[in-house]
Amino acid sequence: MEKRYYIIGDIHGRLSKIEKIISQISSYIEADDSIIFLGDYIDRGPASFEVIEFLIELSVKYKTVFLTGNHENMFIRFVTKGDNYNNYIYNGGGYTIKSYIKNLGKFTLPESHMVFFNGLLFYYETDDFIAVHAGLNPGIDKLDEQKKYDMIWIREAFYDHPRKWDKTIIFGHTPTPYLNNSGSVYFDETRNIIGLDTNAMSEGYPLTCMRWPDKKIYKAY
């Protein structure tokens, strides 16, 4: 059977939504299938600590790939250096800090969480797609020459550029309501890109999983 990938958009501390998604897809996942997460597991939503715990436990049961998002980057920079507090709080970091204090009694990172954050990847490539948090710089052809900053922060310079990519670029980061005025998956065949951040951080919007290669969509509100 052809290997399949279940690719999941930005979670942002919404534990119930990721629990529902995994519940939906668990009966379909074959032994050789993988689950790919596009980053932004934390911030803005109420249960960042619980989401990380859930993902760590999930990685024991399934083949998983965890990409880093800009929010994980900001979080680890805050935790290890403490030099971007105001920017981190502005971007919803207060919710994550409160979540860790609620669960641990103080703001600290368990060793298992630090291992998780330190093990995040910037992209994942197969024969026919590249999964990345924010996108890629259209002016750079070689994937290994892409800047890490672009892979977690780029927006319009990526998805507004007319370049049609040889491999499908599957990304999160930019909520799809900004791309197609809805909470549905953003399919752009002219550029060969697919946006999966369906704004799960907000009430009334879903967390979305897309199965590759058949592009079947699973949603959880």
C-alpha cells in the first residue's frame, strides 16, 4: 500500500481540537503512515502544556514528524535567553506561560518538553511535497540554502509570488481566512501550494488535517 501522510495545521494550544483530529484519523492510519505537524503547537490557546504532553505521547504510538513554527522559536528564545519577553507576550505567549504554571506550579520546562522543542525540524521533504511551517523563498532554488527565518516567518513574499513550485509546498502559519476568506484549506494550483492553518486558534474555526496523496480533509472544531 502506498505510504500516506496525515498533515496537520497550527494547533495553538487547542487540546480538544487535536484530540478530536487524532480520534478521527486513528482508525485509518497504517503501520507505514506518518503524521506531520506543521508547527505552532503553543501560544494563543489555553492548553499549550497539555498539547505538548499529548504530542509527546502520540510520538510513541505513531510515526511522527514535528516541524518548528515561529511560536516555538519565540518560546525557546524566551526560555533560554529571556531577551524577547514583550514580543513573545504580544504574540500570545502569556497563555503558554500560564498553562505551564497551572500544570507545574511554576514556569519551568520538563526535560521531555525541552527534548521535544530541541528536536523540531524546519522542513520535511518527500518525492512530491515539501512540508514547512511558513513557506519558502521563491528566489532560492536549493532547499538547503533556504533561510531558517523564512521557513518560519515568510508570508506574502511566498504565497503571492507567481512561481509554480515543482513539488507541492504544504504550509501553515498564515491563517487561511487571510488567503481565501474562509476557514477551509487553501488550495492554489497555479503555484502548487496548500495552506493548512485554518485558524484553529480562534473559536468557531477548525483544526485541519489533510491526508496525502489523496488530499482527504479532516476537521475538528
